[in-house]
Amino acid sequence: MSPTPDVTTAAPVVMLRHVSKRFRSRSVDVNAVEDVSLTILPGEFVSIVGPSGCGKSTLLNMVAGLLPATDGAIEVAGKPVTGPRHDLGIVFQQHLLLPWRTILNNVLLQIEVRRLDRAAYVDRASALLTSVGLGDFADRFPDELSGGMNQRAAIVRALIHDPGILFMDEPFGALDAITRDQMGLDFHKLSRAEGKTVLFITHSISEAVFLSNRVVVMSQRPGRIVEIVPVDLPPDRHFELRDETEFARHTRHVRRLFEKLGVLKD
Amino acid sequence: MSDIRSTTKLANLIDRFAALAALLGLVILWEFVVDVARIPVYVLPAPSVIWDAAIKHWQPLALHSWVTLLETFAGFGLSVVIGLPLAFLIVYSRFFDRAIYPLLVASQAVPKVALAPILLVALGYGIMPKIIVGFLIAFFPVVVNTVTGLASVDRDTLNLLRSMGASKVDVFTKVRFPHAVPSMIAGFKVAIALAVVGAVVGEFVGSRTGLGYYMLLATGNFDTPLVFACVVVLTLMGIVLFYGVGLLEIVLARFNRTARLASDVGTFGSFGT
């Protein structure tokens, strides 16, 4: 369907074949996602970008096993997805930290629930919190921190058990523009340093291009893949990149796809 | 949380004790009006006369208060002991949610106070009918507030827990229950106040002890100051019990971070008396 880089190097981490989702309500069936096929390779950073309500989050929930697909097959790490997958980390648009737990204890919730040895992960939690600039805030409560800081903690919670795959559902969507840029870059570095495979959902074209190896462009409902755009930019991303013509070439390409769909109008 | 208006220490002090000062003002006004308008004592006794009556009859007042207090505690305790598990069942069992919960809500249209005479016939003159009436009015806010608290965890949080592989027990102990604590306590506060009402109404209908009985006795003797003294004691009892339950909040202080929720649902279920 679309060019996929490095097909030969490794087995895919995520594979979707002709996946569809219909929601049944009393009077009408809503086609949320229609015939989506996508393969994500280890270490790839893939973004799905599309208008609101195009089924991006539905797609992510299906891959995570939180929502059954109506049609098609989904595999994660070579195994068919039949229920919630426990071998991944998820970050949602809201940080979803528990307000009665400190930042550290929120991060360690992941460890407690998985019945892992809490003591063995305290050091890793502290190190990760320090790496996202929250070293001094481990014993604070979420309501004492800003939205951006809480979202950093949520990212650490998704990383603490060292999953190979990260699913990000508009993780920076609730943040102000400047915080959002910084968090995007920091997260990009962190996920590369930890060698994660990332599926990232956003409605920002520039965020998608800036962070990804490939950008999956989805249409409005019913959500279909319009094109998978490979991003030929150097693997290390810097803010400077956004001013360059190569970057603009990519964002223009994606934007024109949306113009063709009628999602954007000049 | 300091108010923008209160800039000085004196203003702060007035602000803090404003309600108390207003109450004091009203009592003084009451004393004054009764005196000037020469209102007969059996219609509206002055606060000072009520005070004298309370002092004079402090022994029977204390004795009957004790009975009413016990009935209140028992009615409230029963509503918690039965209300909490029922709320858990409603949240976790589809049958209870679909079949029992609507019935429970509809049953609130029954004036429970009107059941007191029936209970009297069934259970006699002892404290049992008072406890049951108290329970009947008090347990609904316990159930409703607990259900609301347990069920108001958002879906993404539950999805997050599912992706961690959390068991149902984990979801309950680590998320649902602590999340529900503030609204549960809000329900308890309403319930304890209602349990007092239940106890007194039960005593009105048929009793030989308790403040409700003592009030009827005083009314029969046209001893209006003593009736008022009983009302004052009941009011104080209600306030103390209300704040006593509030103390639970401090004991469970680690869940206070969700207190905003409690104020949202705080008055839920206070109808139906």
C-alpha cells in the first residue's frame, strides 16, 4: 500500500491487517475505523494524525487490546491481540495520576499492580523522574505540580516497567504550545535512548512530522489510512529542524492531503 | 484559602467568627423582642428562660439525650453496615444495578416516617423501631453517595489499570475505593443527621424514653421552655455528630486530595426525608 522502510531487518512489533471497528447503537451503526492495515517495526516512531473523531484513539485502544476490533487481525510482538496487552506503556491525553498518591507512588502503581518487587524499582523510578526534571518532586502530590510536570510523571509511569512499546494517545494535547514543544522533543530523545517502539497519536501535523519516522494520515470518519508518509529527516531532532525547507516539505505534503480530504480549507 | 477582601488581621478574625457573631446577634435580638413585645412564655420563651429550663432539668435531659444518641448511632451504624455492601454490589453486579438500584431509588418516594406506626406494632415500644426508622431514612444517602463515588472513576483510568493487568481487587482497593472516600463521607454526614430525625420521629410515635418522648411530655405540661431546651439539645447533637463524621475525613486525610469531588456531590441524597 505504502512504502515501509527496512522491511527486511526485523519482525514487526505491531501489525494490523484490514482492521475495522463499527459501533452499534440503537438506530445506526457508526463506522469508526475502516480497513486499516499498518506495520510498525522495532524502534520505529510512528504517528497517526487525523481530524478529531477520525478514530485514532479507537485504533490505539484496539491495538492495546482495550477494545475488540470488529473485523481484521491485530498482532503485537508476534501474538494476536485478544485482551488487554500488559507488555506496553500507555500515556493518555490526561495524566490520570491518582490525586492521593505522591508522584513517586503514582509511578510505582505500575509496579504494585504488576506484582513486581517495589523496592527494586524505586531507584529506577527516581532516576527516570530525575531525567525528566522531576527529581525534586517525587514526594509531591499531583495537585502541587503543573500540567506539564504531571504529564512527565505519567510518561515515567509508562516507562518504569521497561516495556518495548509505548502507545501515546495525544499525550501533549492538553498542554500549552511551548510546554508541548519541549515535552515532544524530550520524549523523542528519551524514547530513542531507551530504544522504544512508539505509536503516537496527535492532531498536530508539525508535531507528527517533527517526532516520527513515518506519519500515518487518516481521513475523517470512517477513519481510513489515506497515506503513510515516510519522514526523511535526520534521526536526531532539534527545534532548528522546524525552520528548514525539508521539514516544511513534509508538513506541506501532509497538509495538502488534508486539503484534498476537505478537512482543511484555504 | 484567604479571601481577597480580608486584608487585615482584624478583618480576618471577623471573617472567621462571622457565623458565630451572627448567631449571637440573633439570640440577643430574640431575647429583646420577646421582652419588648411581651410574648407569652408558652408561645415563645426567651433564650434566657430556655437556658434556665435546661439547667433545671439537666438530669432527665441528659438521660433522654443518651437514649436518643444510642438510637441515632445504631440507626446510622446499621445504614453504613448495610448501605456500603449494597453500594459495592450495585457497582459490581449488573443485576443489582439494573434491578435493585431503580427499586431503591423509587422506594424513596415512600414517606419512611409514616412507617413508624407500623414498625411500632411490629417491634413494640423498645428502641428497635426507632433504630429501624433511622436506618430507613439514613441508608439511602450512604448508598447513593458511595455508588456515585465508586462509579465516577473515568474510563481512561480504568483502561490504564487494565493495561497494567490489574485485577478487580486492585482496581477496587487502589482506585475505586480511595476515589469514593470523599463522597462516601459526604453521604455519612447526611446520614447521621437523618438518623437523628429517625430516632426522634420514632420516639414521637410511641416511646417511654428519649428526647422525642420528653418533648411530648413537656408539651403536654405546656412547659414550652423545656420543649425548646430539647430542640436545642437535639440541634447541638446534630452538629456534634455531623462534625464527628467530619473527623473521619481527617483520619482519612490522605484521600483529602479528592475533596473537590466531595463538595460536588455533598448534598446528593439529602432529599427523601
